[in-house]
Amino acid sequence: MPVKRIVLKNCQVIDPRDINTYLEQDGFKALNQALGMTPEAVIAEVKASSLRGRGGAGFPCGLKWELARKSTGAEKYLICNADEGEVGTFKDRYILQHDPFTLIEAMAIAAYALSAKQAFIYLRAEYHYLLKGLVDAIDQVKAKGFLTHLNIGIREGAGAYICGEESALMDSIEGKRGEARFKPPYPPSKGLWGKPTVINNVETLMNIPAILLNGAQWFNQIGTEKSKGTKVFSVSGDVAKPGVCEFVMGSRLDEIVVDWAHAQDIKMVQVGGATGGIIPYSMIKTPLAFETVLGSGAVTVFDKSRDTLDFVSRTIEFLAEESCGKCTPCREGTEVMLEILGRMTKGDGQPEDIQTLEELSNIMSISSLCGLGQAASIPVMDTLKYFRNEYETRIKQSVFLRSLRGQQYQ
Amino acid sequence: MPKKLKAKGREFLLALLQEEQEKNGHISDQFIGQTAKSIGLSISEVYGVATFYHLLSIKPLGRNVIRVCKCIPCYLKSSQLVVETIQEELGIAPGETTLDGRFSLQLTNCIGACDQAPAMLLNHDLHGCLTPVKIVKILEAYP
């Protein structure tokens, strides 16, 4: 399926420092249209489009808005999640750099639909260099009179992967440690400061103006049965041409990594970031959509020179470092996995290690508090599925190395 | 601490800590104590927030903080070579600060510049597609 630009339509077309160039590209037409509709009608349109969250979880956007709209309470909040911490993901950085106006317009529409008077953009601290451009863009929109119903504030993170998780993100805005909350209650009923809150990823919001201008039916015709529209991918790793690209949902992995990014000698591809699924080269024609594998749209390519265990152990090291520590399965599970994988990479694996990894994976995925712990074992389980021989070889080598040192099997 | 911040309370705790980090290069015990008292939180709570986030530090850092990305996409593009170059150039290992207080070297998780791997942040500036020659030149620009 082809490249199609909905989200990135204005990127490198407009001047992100000049709102007039955005107005020339139908900027704020969608907002004007929305303001002529009832908030319920706006939500109905978004619901009918079947737009799903692009941050990784894929929750239906319209439903989220509707739940928050129906929640009681005069004060409601809208948060744009720009805490793009997922490993291998940089699409939101690209969007914020090249087209902040569509995002602001989308937030203005969303806030109108929710009757929220205050919105926040939670920007990760590592993107501090984007702050000035973003503030400037908001000021320009305000000066043109498009933000009379809404105040948009920017809150900066301070370096924490977990703050991309919505409940941790809200705790961070509240000035606390960014730890995941127990759910329910979910943010649309009780979110920021206990008030109904909608949290949308940058890319999700970027679809809103186009949906309103072209209609839900138009959007519905693009993509697969359960994944409508396009997806922006961040391609990196062993490719000739890394970067950001936008494809229709359901496009095949090889269209992105081979045809677009010119990867060669592929061993495997990780899709969705640190906790993303592993696709071996034999399955390179896998279509990417919510039905299969997608996540945040991070596409990291590994060529045949790469060692699976080295990669998995580094990934688990990352997750162990970034676990917020609130729930035991994730805090301890990632540490134990790291201990096992670290030993294996150093040639000190034990025959029972694979079984322990499998048992741990199972416990963590069913009992962790949030997505980090629930999905932490995916790269381990997937590589055990497709590259089990590498684990087994490493254990055999470990046994042999120990015998050379005159050590016993244990 | 300015009075207006005092009135704002807990929501601004993170912002206060970020401001202090920016101004003095770290968050001292004394600052933690003062802040706790002025916002009406326990020292333990303020300390908890100050030590949760990677970009906040309770230990003094150099004037310029180098954060080399160590995540997979940069690792695949030899981020280790970046660390080694800086180590050789400045004579400090990750986690250390030069004796003259000019640089601190840290390893960090994904900074969202995987299309420009290997990459690093120097203070708030992003530097990508790093090579040893390029790194030496970049360092010179930070007195």
C-alpha cells in the first residue's frame, strides 16, 4: 500500500514559524467548521472515523472523547502527550518541528468537543530545543484569535520514559514522581487533579482537522478493517535511509524497510519500540496495523551481523532502568531478566534460564500495573520464539566455558 | 524562593526543581529542605521527585552536561565510539565530571534522534550523525 500524507501533509510545505503559510493550506478551516457544529456532532464525526490512538495502545479516540464529555464536572482537561520516549520513535519530534499549527488546531477542536478550557502539552525534557518554536506557534495562533475558548500550557518533563504512560504523565504534571496509577478510574472519568481528562498522542490529534474537513467516511475508506487512516513510522537502525514516513495502515513491513529505507541483509525488525514485537526476515511481508503489530510505529532494523542476546539484554536493561518501581512484577521482573540475560551474554548461562525467562514473562504480562511491565517481556518471548537456537547455543557455550575453568555445571 | 511560587504549591514542584537544576547544576540538600518547607511537603517527598527524573541531579554537575544516547538505534550506529572519543578527549568516564568543572559525561536513554544516530544532547542542544572529528569540534564550542 502506498505512501499517503494526512498527518505529515504540511510538513516541509509550510513554514513552521509563520502562521500565514499554514492559513494558505486551509489552516483553521476545520476549527471554524467544528465551531459551527455542536460538540456532540464533532465527537460523533471522530467516532465514526474509527480513529484509534497512535501512541501505541490504539484506544478509539472518539470513544475516549465521548467518555470524558459525558463525565460529570465543569472542569475538564485535554493533554497532548508529547513525551515521545519510546526507543526508536521520533515522529512526534518531526511533527512538532515542522507543523505545530495543525496540532494546535486539533487541540482547539478537541477542547471545544470536550468543553475543556485548559489544555497542556507535555513535552519531554529531551526535546527542550523544540519549546521555543512551540510557544511561538501558540502565540501566533492566539494572536489570530483562534484560541479564545482555550488556554494551552506547556509542561516539560524531566527525563522519564514512564511519563509517556498516561497516568504517570498526569502525576508528573501534578508535580509528583511519574508513577503509573491503579486503573480504574480511567482518565476520562478521573484524570488530572481528579478531573475528567483526555490524553491524546501528538499523531492522533494531527488526524483530527483532516477528518473534519474531509469527513469520517473519507477517513474510513483508508486502511484496514480495524485500523483506519495512515501511520507515521520512525525508521532507524541498519538501513541506508533512516527517517520519518507515512504509510496507509496495513502497508507491508518490507515496503517500509526495504523499498523506502533500503535495508539490506535483514535479520529481524523490531516494531513498536523497546517493548515492540520482533519480526524475523522470513515474515518481512507482515502488514503493519493494530490487528498485527504496530505500537508507536518505531521500526528498528537489525542486519545479519547483529547478536540477538546482545540486543535483548540491552533492551531489558533499558526497561529495568525506566521501570517506575511502583509494582513488584515490573520492578523485580525486569531486574531478574536483566541478571539472567546479562549472565548469558557474558557466557555464564544456565540450562534452566530459558524456562525462568518464560515463567517470569508470563507473570509480568498478567500482573504488572501498566503497559511497561505488561509488555516488557515481548522482545524476550519473541526472540525465544524465532531465535531460540541463539539462546540454546549461548547456554551450551556457557557450560563448556565453565568446564574449561574447572567449574561444575551449576 | 519567590513568594509567587510559594503560593502555587505542589504543581510547580517539578518546575522549581528544573529551574534550580538549570541555575545551579544540581539540587542541593539545602534546596530540597527549603522547598519542602515552603510548599508544605515532607523532605522525603521532594527528595523522591528530585531523584526520580534522569535530568535532575542531586550531585553537582559540570557547566556543560553531555548526554550520549545509549539506546539500541544509536548503539547500532556505534554510540560506544562516541563515548570513547569523549572519554579520550576529556579524560572522564560516564558519570564523571572534569576537574575544571567544564563537562560532565552521562549516558542517557533514547533522545528521539534515531534518524541521526549516533546522537547526543549537549545541555539542551541536539548533535547527531556524530563522528570522532565532529565530536572534538562540538566540544570546543562549549567553554
